[in-house]
Amino acid sequence: MEIDLSQFSQVFFEESLEGLESMESELLKLDIASPDPEAINTIFRAAHSIKGGSGTFGFTQIANYTHLLETLLDEIRDGRREMTSHHQDILLLSVDLLRNMLDAVMHEKSFDDPMLGELEQKFAAELTQPIPQEQTPSEPEAPELTTWQITFKAGADILRYGNDPLLMFNELRQCGELGVELTSQEIPDFTQYDPEACYLAWSLTLTTDQPLARLKEAFEWVEDECDIDYQAQTQESAAPAIEAEEITPTPSQSDSQERTVSQAKPSVVSNKTQDAGSIRVSIEKIDLLINMVGELVITQAMLGQIGQQEEMTPESFITMKQGLEQLASHTRDLQESVMQIRMLPISFAFNRFPRLVRDIGQQLGKQVELILKGEETELDKTVMEKIVDPMVHLVRNSLDHGLETPEVRRQKGKPETGSLTLNAFHQGGNIIIEIIDDGAGLNTQKILDKARAKGLVGSDEELSEEAIHQLIFKPGFSTAETVSDLSGRGVGMDVVLRNIHELNGTIELKSTQDKGSRFTIRLPLTLAILDGQLVRIGRHTYVVPLVAIHESLEVPADHINRLGEEHEVIRLRDEYLPVLKVYEAFHHEADARQIKDGLVMVVDANNDKVGLLVDELLSQQQVVIKSLEDNYNKVAGISGATILGDGTVALIIDIAGLVSLAGINSTQEHAA
Amino acid sequence: MTQADETDITLTAKDDASEQYLTFIMAEEEYGVDILSVQEIRGWEPTTVIPNSPGHVKGVINLRGTIVPIIDLRQRFGIASLEYGPTTVVIVIKVCVAGEHKVIGIVVDAVSDVFSVHHKDLREAPDFGEETDLTFIKGLANLADKMVILLDIDTLLSSEVLPEAAQLSNIINTIDAESTQAVSA
């Protein structure tokens, strides 16, 4: 029979990626001095199922490699080899490598990374290394022959699941000399005989130099259904017997392993960046949704009944009004719970950081303690996908520029281990993500010098501390003295800023020298809905994201100054802000052609304040964002469209895009 | 009975070699579009103007929750446009541009008829030399003593929504912006 495996391979990929993720997190949590056997088991399980699955699907490269992993882990698991930090390192590297391998297989590319050969050699070296002396009682250096008495009582269903004892015996035979004896007293009367069931038991005698684990491998697939008992018969040492004792509770042990795996599962959603196509939703959320739909159907039935009445009585009118109210509330609830489906806890974004921080910390010789807070905070999947890269960048920056080396920290009287905190929480309709370090903070003088050298700031211009901090968000700005692997190429903070603005978010920076820095990212919970301010320009209505608006005001004529032919600035308290005439940029007719005739809306554009000249402010409302690109094109200065209450379309202004469309760029003005 | 069936079959077999076209009138000329690409026909309604778009792009409308751009075919073809009135018709068309399906509305004077055009009745558009781009004309068809211009709607509308076209206008915009900046600096 032909079975199309491809339908299962997607499941295999997802499970393998999950397995790798749990391997990674367990490895990172692992305490090298006294590793938790449960954790080692989890890692082993993950490696094992990847090996099994890849073998089934014919991904031999992966299967062979995971086999090496498995062998090492098995030795550690059985206590024959001690876990070292070197093991941890190569295992972590393997996780990366396997991820790449899976990726290659998924995209049907061939995989040839020199890493593979290197790591294979490392494993080989590790595995051939004699096992440390103190372990000798259990595993003598020269492999010696042990005679094992194995009783194997097959479960009744073993044949139904497609397991053939003969194959297992053949595998055992490869380990040494095998004697097989069949015990068939369990066979029932012919009338009760089920031809598909297996009633047989065997007693096997095997003389081998192989460890017990190797023997167990043969029965791996059936150990849950069958009674298997291993008895070592050598007088030689007591150790194998001890091992055998350890093994006897296998079923319960593996039970508990499985329990931990299944416990971990509901919260594990398939790898976040690699697949945008699917999403796992908790049953709870789905149930809520189904309830809501049920309510909706009831309300619909109620309204339907009224609709079928011949005449409208005052009573039925009241019932109808009630029904409509219910309908409105259910629709609102339904909308909320549908939104919930796209919401994932931010731990999916946070999860990658322990590894990242560990690796970078090691590379830089810095001691870092990573604290994650508010991992349960939920946000939209698409927002999460887009915020990960900026966050990675900020964390790298904090580690590279922020935190000091242990010596420097000691001199400053700080604890040698620096701390880096990632914190997430909800505030209003926004999610706030904070990245806090207790490192050196921003060196304002250095930044100012650099900015002057680059011509971003005039040499006699004095800036407030806050304004200096904003400079790091300018394109082409980096203060790292040496360009390192991590940062210092001068692309960076401006990209972070741009990414966050694309999500309609903002970023703030607070920094105190020698105390540390705190980046605060504020993002909308979802990309599907936006809090908007409706504005009128001539006969056109536009939506401006509320989060970007600082204030709106009428500007008296004496606060308006001209800069050259083109630009006008207004004085707002002690600041001068460029004003962008929206009607000019969009080539519309407008009532207010002069700043003094209209309203100036002070908005945030790439962390600079800009005034937008509009005719009138209309209402504030939540709008559902629709794409213009679906049926048309990207339009400069417009981020999307929405449908207003009266059914007409209003366009949503993309402030950064509008600013570049209008050619106002305060950085360049500084330069000029 | 059996004979009638057979004739039916031969008729359908013949129909396979033909395509149905919805025709519309614009400036006394009759044009046809593949009827399978037509989603619906609606009356003209006011649109929301897209800033800095070419003149023949009249704006976008809300078509049951989807944002659909509306293009004036008269202006697209360089014919003087008419005042829009209650009889102005918008044909909503599904096009396939670079593998993506888009929904676009075109403004025409009036919808005329539905014709079956056999492949043998199709004539190639005459060559007006290299200056004139006629790739959006699929061919000419003679139907009941009149000529219908059959449009290749995918090609015609792809220039409105192709990313390259958008990029080009962006490039032009940036060049313009830079030159103004240079002047102001």
C-alpha cells in the first residue's frame, strides 16, 4: 500500500522544531554540576523523536546526526558520563545545526554546512574518550562479555501496531550471541483465540559486550506495551545488576517523561518566524468562540421569529430592540474573541533571548543575568513577528555597549554580574516592552562629540540630555569605537526605530550614566485595529494614528516663521517645529492654505516632532485597517485604508512616509 | 429525441471554441471584456481620492468591506471624460496581475450586450507602428455588422497595479523631493 508521507512531514517539521526548542531551553536551564535527570530525559526524548521521525521520512543526514546526539545523551542519562559544559556547548550548537538542516529539508534544498562535519568530529572525539575513572565499576574499560537473561512477554496488541518480535531479535543478534526460547503456555483455547493478538513470550539469552542501553534500543518501540525484564548473569560485578534495578521502573519513568512533554505542549506553538502560515490556538479560546457563536445563533433565531410575524405589535417591537442590543453585544464579544485567537503570549519572542544572551555574554566575556518578566502578556502574532528583530538588536546593543566587563563593574562598585531585564505588560490598548540594563548608560558627551563630528549637530549647538539621547536613533550613527561582530556598523538604531514606527509604535529611551538604560517600546496590541483621529482636509477625510499625536493647536501669526522659500516653522513653547501642509503634499484643495487659518497637529515622525496643517479635527474612533495594496498599490504617505461608519473609505496617513514625501527632514536641515 | 440530443452536443462542442464577452460602450465605440472576469456591474458612486495618483484613477470605494480602486477608462484611453451621472456604470473586474488576483472597477459609458465570439471571427488589431502600444487589445471581432474591440483586461489593468509602476513613481517622487531639497539648501 502506498502511503503519502508528505501529509505527515509538515507535522514532523513542526514537532521537530518544537523538540529543538525544548531541547534548547532545557539545555540553557541545565545546571552542569548536578544536572536534573528529568531535564536530560526531555532533551534525550526530543533528540530521539527527531531521529525516529527523520528516519521514517528518509532524511538520513538528520537521522545520522541525531543518532550521535542521542548516544552521548544516553550515556549521560545513564550516569555513565558526566555532563560537562563542553557537552552543553556542542549540544547547543547541534540544536542550531539541526534547525538549519530541518530548514533545508523543508525547503527541499541540499544541506552542506562545514559545521556538520566539525560537530560530527567533536561528537566522535567525545564519544571515543574513555569514560571517567570513577564510573569504572559500572562500565569496565575493556568491554567484557556479559550474559543477559531477557524475558520478553509481548503485549497482546503488539502485532496490530505493526511491531514484529522477529525484527527485534534480529537486532539483538547483532549485539552478540543470542539464544531464543519460546514460552507459549499463554495461548488460550481455540474458541477464545483472537487471530490478531499475540500470546507469546520469549526468554532470550544474550552474551554481549554491549551496554544495556543498546539492548533496550531493540525493544524501544514496544517497551510500553510489553513486559521486558533484563537480568545480568555475570558474577563479575554487581554494577550491571544495579543498572538492571534502575531499569525496572522504566515504564513509570517513561510515563512521567511523557507527562512532562504533554504538559509542556499546550503552551508551545510552532516556531514563530519560520512559519507564518499556521497558528495553534488553545482549546479554551476556541470554546469561548463556539459559545459566542451559539449565542449569536440564538439571537438570530429570536430576531427571525419577529421578522416572520405578520404585524408589528408594540411588544414585539420591544423584543426586537432587545434582540438587536443583544446582537450588538454578541458581535462585539465575538470580535474580541476572534482577536484573541491571534494573540500569543510574548514568551514566544522572549524565549530566544536566554540563548542569545548566553552566547553573546560568553563571546564578550561579560557576566549577564537575564530576567524575563511578564512573559504571559499577549500580543498579536504579526506584531510579535515584527518586533523580535528590533528587540534582538536592542538586547545586543545593551550587552555590547551597555553592560561592562566584570573588572570594570568591580571598579565601579557594582556586582560583577550585570543584569538585563525584559519586561512586558499591557497599558491601555497598548503593549509595553521594556529592555532594561544596569550597565554604563549612554555617554552623552561621547554621543555629542560624535554627532558634531558627523555634522548631525552644529558645533555651537547645545542640546538637552534627552535630545542627545535621541541622536542615537539617527541614521548612520554608532559610537562603538571598534566595529565588532555585534554592533558598530552604524546601521541599527534607526532601523529599530523605523521597524517600530511601521508597527505604529513608539520607542523611548531613558539613560543615566553608570546606572543603566531603559528602552520602552510601546506597540498597539494588534495591527488589525487602530485608534485614529479623523481629520478633514478640504472635502477629504483622513485618519491619523492617535498614538502619534502630541497635541493640536491654532497658531497665531506671530509664532510662524519662514525658513527659505519652502519651509515654515512654528514656535511652540521653546521649540521650533517644521510644519507640513498636508494639502500640498497630497495636492488637494483645502480651506486653510495658511498656517494661521487652520489647525496644526503636532505629531511624532521618526521621534522628531512635526506639525501637520489640517482644516478641522473630526471624531476619534477605532478603525479597522484595510490594505490598499490588496487591489491597488502602495501609496506614498498612506499606510492603509479604513471604512467609516457611513460606508465611505478613509485613508490612513503614514506620518513618516508623508514627511519624506513632503521632503521635510530635520536631520538634513541641521546639516544645512 | 436522440437526434435533438446529438445536435445539442454538437452545439456545445462548437461553443467550446468560442468565448463570451460583455460589451460596453464608450465614446460610441463598443469594447468587450471576457465575461468570466466580470464580477459585477454597479452604478457610479463617489470615491475616496488617492493622493498623487494619476488622473484616470478616480479613487477607491468600499465594496462590501474590500477596498477597490476605480479607473476611468475614458481618461485611461485619452478620451475626453464625461460628467458622471446616475447612468454612469462601473464594471467590477477580477484581474490576475503577476499571479495575484485583484479586483478593480472601470468606469464606462454604458453596458451593451453579451456576445459569443468564435475564435475564427477574431481579427488581430491593425499595426499602428511602434509608437502605439496596443498590447492590451486582444483583437477585433465583427459581430452583426459592427466591430467590437476586445480588451485584454489583465494587461490593460496590470499597469495600474504592477509594483514596478509604483516603484517608478516613487523613484520619480524621491528625485523630485531631492531636487527641491537641494534647491532649498
